[in-house]
Amino acid sequence: MALLAGAALAEPAQAQSAAEGQKLAFDRGKGNCLTCHVIKGGDLPGTIGPELVGLKGKYSRDDLIAIVSDETKRNPQTVMPPFGRNRILSEQEINAVVDFLLTL
């Protein structure tokens, strides 16, 4: 019973984190994901990177954290900025962005 109560409490927190992640992803001065990616609901997206859709079926949470934090570890030829390594986004912000990406 306590496990179910914990899960019920986690859902609103995760939804709030995803909403914050969306703000960061769409923020032209912080996350700036729209510079390179098409994201549903975003204005004036770029086309350098792939469209961000169906990510939950393609990647685990850990994969997405690694990609956003420093994709150069997985793909040295990437043009994606290392948001974590370069301290563009904090660990908490990266987690929020990943919560958002998992809703796409």
C-alpha cells in the first residue's frame, strides 16, 4: 500500500518536472533544444537534429540523461552541445528536460 501511495505522489512531481523541462527545452537562452530539433508545440524549430518524438520507446531514462549531459561520449562526431559537461544545464535541469522528453 505504501508503494502505491509513493507512486501516486511521484506522478504530480514528475508532471511538474516535465513542465519545467518543457520550459527549459523551449527557452532560447537555456536549453535551446528548438534550435536543432522539431518538438511538438515548439515555434520555429531547426532541422539539424532529429525530430524529438516517441523517445520513451527508443531510449531509457539513463540513455537520455547521457545524451543530454554529454553525447560526445557516445558519439564523438555529434554537434549536440554537452549540456552537463559544459554546465549549461544543472543535473536537476537535465532531469527535468528528460522528464519532458519522455512525454514526447
